[in-house]
Amino acid sequence: MLDLFADAEPWQEPLGPGAVVLRRFALAASPSLLADIAAVAERSPFRQMVTPGGYTMSVAMTNCGEVGWTTDARGYLYSPYDPLGGRRWPPMPVGFLSLAQRAALEAGYSGFQPDACLINRYLPGTKLSLHQDKDEARLDAPIVSVSLGLPAIFQFGGAQRNDPLKRLLLEHGDVVVWGGESRLWYHGIQPLKPGQHPATGNCRYNLTFRRAGE
């Protein structure tokens, strides 16, 4: 697929109150980000988590940082330990932290100190249903979301699940940052369409940075 903007400088697109899309912001760092994803997954493999209601999520996940987001029959939680092996989640790579902080600052959020990075892996047909990121103790901190690999349709709504949705294409290197008034707005990813990306093959990766603890 020809990318007409592959050589373009990063630019911003407003998304909502306190929310912005930073187009191509992570493009230059993408090779090192993908290498770091592979290193994290070698220690804490991707897995499909099961929700409290017994639903197996189609998206495969892993984590890095001081804590990681998990789900099981008891509910959703952040834990310093990977339930697969009982070890601590891998440390957050320096490149991850630097990118997240630079993106947050670019979007108007200074002093962002993420302690968790959820890494999602999408294959064709997988999706992420509309949801809020509300399990974090620090709701005053923004969310920084980095897209790598195949393009996907991102849905961004409002404070209520049935609010109107904006739908926009996220491509390799795009970063979405939201906080403030839109921090708890519903969002999701439509089913990924089949394709091949030169950097990731038939999949898409997403890095979601959060401040989970106090």
C-alpha cells in the first residue's frame, strides 16, 4: 500500500477537548520500538486474556513497566506481576518512556510519568470493543496510544457509550493522546482488515501508556 505521507513531517489533528492525534510522531522511533516489543514479549509472551464475564479477548496482550493491566474472573486490575509466570513485568524500555513523555508534552500534558504500558497485538479480524480506561488511580494523567504496523479504524466517542463516534484511520507511527475532559471517553478499534506491513507483517501493535498508581 502506497503511503503518500511517508516522508511528511509530523503534524497534529484535534480530536476532542484535551485530545489530539499526532500524525507520524513515532515513525522515526518505530524500528527501536518494535525491537523493544519483541524483547518484552520474549520475557512476558502475548496472551489472550479472559474477561470477568468469561469472554476471551480477540486481541493478544502483554505489559511492561512497574505494573501491568490484567483481567481474570475476579475483575480488572493492575499488578506488578505477570500471572503467567509470577515474575515482575519487564521494565519499561527507555525508548518507550521517552516517546510517551514527548508525545504527552506535544499534546499539552507536561510531567507525564507513565508506570504501565499495555502492548496489544492485533491480527486480521481482531478488535477492541468500546470501553473506558478507568482502572487507573491517576485519572488526571493522560493516555498516550501509539500505533505500529497495519492501519486500523479508531473510534472515539464521548462520556456515554451511546454518544456519537468519530472514526479515523490510524497508521504506522501515529500517536493519539487524550486527557482532561476527554480522559474517560469511550474508544475502541474496529476489526482489523487483512494486509501486510513491511515492518510488522500481517499485524498491528499498539502501545498504551498510563499512570496507573498514585
